[in-house]
Amino acid sequence: MRTATAVQAETHIDRVPIAAIDAAAYTVPTDAPESDGTIAWDRTTIVLVEVRAGDRCGLGYSYAHASAAALIADTLAGVVAQRNAFDITGSHVAMVQAVRNLGRPGIASAAISAVDVALWDLKARLLDVPLVSLLGAAREGIAVYGSGGFTSYSIARLREQLAGWIASGIRDVKMKVGRDPDQDPARVAQARQAIGDAAGLYVDANGGYDRKQAVALAARFADQRVSWFEEPVSSDDLEGLRVVRDLAPTGMEIAAGEYGYDAMYFRRMLAAGAVDVLQADATRCCGVTGFLHAAALCDAWSLPLSAHTAPSLHVHLCCAAPRARNLEYFHDHVRIEEMLFDGAPHPAAGVLKPDRTRPGLGLALKRRDAERFLHR
């Protein structure tokens, strides 16, 4: 690896202008119909961004609608171009200001996220260090939990998927609930039987229950030793989350936050006492910069942090966040990242580690493989 002195001599570290920003969307069909407590889908779109400066190219991505790529090209690229690649905060602030009249939550934040991730990847590549080293590692690896168990799955497929993760060394698994509340206790019992008594079992309702349903079902799920109940009610219902958190059985944590788009969202959630575990997603909350804001808030509230999906990205961030507890090893994103990226990490004994021999995120786009999924 080049030394910082060598990089300064080669690129004039005080001023490395961003030369180009390119964005494209790729839509990948799922391997089977999927659904959770509130929606169903048969494809996932990933928005990829490449930012060039000096002799390096940074790669960033977000899981979002294809329109995020157009927003990047039409609005964000212009405010980032020619800025110093090392001054990410300035670029981040400029992007947030640029979407003021467009509405920051949703598509705009996803677009900012992809560019922000690319900027951090670029900076690490310019310095020839892995992103986790640039941020400062707090740990060597982060525990993952297998996530899928969609409500569209048959009982046989549910059991096979969850048991497969446990057999691979992953210690905790998560399944979807909320589409058919009357059947959910039986499905959860089947999951427990499939994974055995020692494994951790999580459920995610994606806001599919009302408050009373959630409290009642929490008690039923406790019979199967469910230790994590994610979005039992809508994550916008902070009072409802607090009610479920207060009434949930001992040993069952309430988790939410994956739809947080900025630090103020996370602050309101924590101030309301709505969760035991805060979730954050760097592909939604304005990238690496936004994820670090969420991590700082968890430090301030003394609560654990969990990363939502996108494991190839979040492995670096979780290893740098002191209160990070685990990372969601989500079926769809694992599959897409393995298909589209060279360097996508794989867990060993339930732990995911960043490849510290490769700079930045350690990812390279498989252009030929990705071409057939390009959104046109």
C-alpha cells in the first residue's frame, strides 16, 4: 500500500477535484416471489454510482427506485463536481441543500446515500486503505443474522432457508410475519423447530400489526423464545412502538429505524424510548456520513446499533461503530451483491469481516454480468 506521504506527493492531498459522477440502475429479479407483512415484490433495484478523482474511482450504491439514478445525474452530480474529493462533509451538506425543495426523505436520501458511499470509497482508494481503516476499526468482524423467511414462502422453504443458515454457522435468523396474524404463531413454531433450541429467532412484521395485535402476538412469540421483534407496528408510530416495548415479554427486544433518512429521525425515535435496538441503513440515511450520525446517537443514548441489509457496505461501518451489535445478512442483497460485485464478503462462523487487503469497500463491479440487468 502507498504511504500517506506518497499519496500527497502524487495527488496533492489538499486538492483532488472530483472529475466525473456516473449513476446507473440495475434491476434484478428475485429467485422466487417475496412478501412481508405489508408489501410483495418480485425484483430489486440497485442504484450504482461511480465517482472519479485523481487516478481512482469510488463505487457507491443504494437499493432504491431507478429514479434515484436520474436524480443523481440531474441534481447531485452538478453540486459535487469539482469539489475536493477529500472534503466529504462539504459535498454531503451541498447535496442535502440541493434537494431541499424536492423532499429529502425517500428517493432523495437514497440518491445522496449512493453518492456519499462512493465518495468515502473514493477517499479510501486515494489513500490506498480499506474503508474500515479510514474510519478506524473498533472490531475485526461483526456478527450477522440470516434474514429472509418471507411470508410468501411455504413452510418447507421457510424451514429449509432458516435451518441452512444455522448449519452454515450463523447463530441467529429472522423471518417475516404480519401478513396473516392468525397463522403467524404456527409459522414461528415451525421456524423454531427447524433451527433448534440454541439458535436465536427474530421476527419482523414490517409494521403489519396494530398495537393490540402486536402486544398479544409478542406473548405468543415468546413461547418460541423470539428475542427480537422488529417493527411490530409502523415505525412512524413512535408512541405505539413505545407501548409494545413497555409491554413486551422480558427478553424480547423491539427494533426499528430502517426507514430513517436523517439524524433527526433517529433522534426522535430514541428520545421517544421507542426501541431497544436502533437500526440504520446507509443506503437510505444519506450514506456513510448518515450512518456515522446514527452511530453517534446510539453512543449518546447507550443503545445498540444494528445495520439494515447491504452487507458488503455495512461490514466496514459496523466494524467502525462501537455500539454496533449485528448486521442483517438479507437474502436478496446477499444474492445481488454476489452477482454484481467482485469482492463481496462471506461470513465465517457467523461473523463477517472486511477484506483489509483491498482499498475502499473492496468491491469491483462485474460489468459484463451486470449489463443484462441495466435499467433502460
